[in-house]
Amino acid sequence: MINPDKKKRQQLICQLIRDNHINNLHELLGLLMELGIKSSQPTLTRDLKELGIEKNFSSEFGNYYCLPIKNVPFSQRKARDILGTKGYKSFHQNSNFSVIQTEAEYTRAIAADIDELNSPLILGTIAGENTILVLHAENVNRLDIINVLSEVIPQISHSNKLI
């Protein structure tokens, strides 16, 4: 078994948490072991704390680890840029509004992050079950909206679909 350096291990932890609903430390350890990564529970506990990994709850999955959404330190923003925003599905845009499709348990958090940008280009958001309606300010360039939204959802910069 390999024992990767801390940075690589933490990147892998972020990727596993983004791609899986991991309920506890034992599950995370098991997934790492399946990938040939040897680690201990105390090491993983320290990694989760350093990464700002949080526990979330949904009726479908119960308690599970998730990447931090609010007040993300710069290093974690960089991780989000690399790994993408968990829960994001699709993005569509026209001149007056954008529609963001998400997994249901992430809709409100993503909408709140967009609102917290306090961008003059965005009038506000409305979060539904699995859809966020983003209202644009008047006469705003579509690429400017994409640039603002990609601060929260980096994947948007790669999907410029017009409706």
C-alpha cells in the first residue's frame, strides 16, 4: 500500500466526499483502502478538520460528510475550483435570468452562496426543490453573469447554454 503525502491524500478525500455520500469515518477509511491509501482514523480526523469538511443531513442519505459551502477558506475555494461544486447538475441562461439545476439537498446552500456574493449584476435568487432561479440586473452581459456565478459553481464557466 502507498502512503501518499498529505496534500495528495487531502485532495483524494475531497474528491471522495464530493462523489459519494459518506456517512462516517469508517466508510471513508474503507474507500481510501480500496484505492490503496493507508491512513489512520486520527489522521483522517485531522484532515477533515483542516479541510473544513462538514456533516450534512438529508432524509434520503441521513448524516454524511460534505465539502464546506459557506465561509470557505482560500485553499478550499481552490479545491472547489478543481473538484467543482457538489450538487450542481446544469446551467441555462437567457438575457434576464439563469436557471441552475441541482440535487435537492444542495439547492438552498448554493443559492445562499450566490446571494452572499452581493454582486450588483445579480438582483437575487429563488430556490425551489432542485432549481435555482437567478435574476439578472438589467442590460448585463451574459458572460459577466457566468463569471460571477462561476465563483460559486466553477463548472458553469464550461457550460454556456442559452435558453
